[in-house]
Amino acid sequence: MKILILGMGNPILTDDGIGLMLAERIRGRIQGADVAVNAMIGMELLDDIIGYDRLFIIDAMTASGLAVGTM
């Protein structure tokens, strides 16, 4: 089974870049999983995810009324 962990975000904005930073930190630490980062959205993601059986996405957003770290 092919597994991809995909970190999403904007490298220019530090708060939106957390997905990119976390993905880089776990690169090579999870046996059997590939790690990639991408700042694109929509159809541009298809090139990264084609061929994988499982996909885990790391991303962040802000929302009013929620505590930091809410999932």
C-alpha cells in the first residue's frame, strides 16, 4: 500500500505554512510513507496524489470561535 503525507500551505505566510513545516519535520520518520509539500490548490494536487492508496493531508486555517489546535 502506497501512503502519502502531504503538507499544504503558503511558505510566505508563517501561520499558513504550518502544514509545510510539519511535513518537512516528519520526512523520513514514518516508515513506508512518502512525504511531499505543496502550496497549490485544486486540480494542481492531482500530480502529487496519483498512484497512492492512502493520503494524509496536513493543513491549517483560522476560524473565529474555535480554540487553537481544534481539529
